[in-house]
Amino acid sequence: MRAILFTLLLVPSSAVLAATVYKWVDEKGVTHYSDQPNPGAEKVKVDSAQSYQASAATPNRPRDIVLPNQTSNAPPYSSCAISSPSNDEVFTNVTSVSASMLLQPNLLAGHRVSVSVDGKRIDNIAGASSAFTVSPVSRGTHTLNLVVEDVNGGVVCSSPAVTFHIRQPSVQAPRAANRPRF
């Protein structure tokens, strides 16, 4: 049944390819085209339909091959972010903060992860673990940033900055009402 239907669909298209086209101008000066001859119509030569034939597959050119020590235009990491602490998180009475990163896919060979607090590089992280500790951290507001560098030290991926706050009670607060509750 399918073969018959397919054959029936091909018949009209082949008839159109072999059809003759006629052209004529009527008494009002309007030009007409038709597959039916009219008095005073002339045959029009119609070029065959343009077609395309795919050539054999071309092999990869040398510039399409990315060697391990080179970088391509596509970013190697789909996700590069600090997952903990969350933005504007508040820590009370601490001197260190546990943090974690999200890196998809995992750290590539030869790449390094660096962490900076308030714009100052504090540590090189091995990349085997996504958790790390920022220590010591003083009282106040801080920003945490993560950068992935390639073999040559170029920045491959940089996370958005995360802001966190450290609050510690002060012995100079005159009344207990002014001290943070914990």
C-alpha cells in the first residue's frame, strides 16, 4: 500500500517536470502563463530545476583538531560557580568559612582552580574535591571568587562573585540588646 501511494505521489511531480509552458498577452496587455495552449500563445523554454548533489565527506582540516595543550573557541566548562556559601549569607562568631564549588565537567587535566577573597588570591585548589575552607576570615563583608586557569595561566572560566558577611559580637557593646543573638 505504501509503495503504491509513494508511486502515485511521484507521477504528478515527474509530469510537472516534463510539462510545456505557454505565454501570451491578452487584449488588456496582461501577460499570462499556462500549461494549456491558447490562441496566439508561444512556447516558453523552461530551464530544468536546479539540483544539488552532496560531495563525499571532507576530512577534518588541521585547524579543526584541538590538541590537549590548545584551547578551542568553545568554553570547556558549562558551569563554573561557587555553590556555598550562598550570596549574602551571614555567619556569626566564626573565623573560617566552609565553601564549595560547582564545576561541570570536572576539572580538566592541566587546569588549576584558584580562589580569591576580596580580590586577593588565597589558595590553589587541587580540584580533587569541590569543598574547601576559607580561613582566617575577619569580621565584615567579603567577596569570594573562583577562577579556573589553563596550563599557560590563562583564565578559562570565572565564577560570579559571592558576597558573605561575618558577624562577631563586640565586647564594646554597652548593652546586651545591641549584641547579635545566637
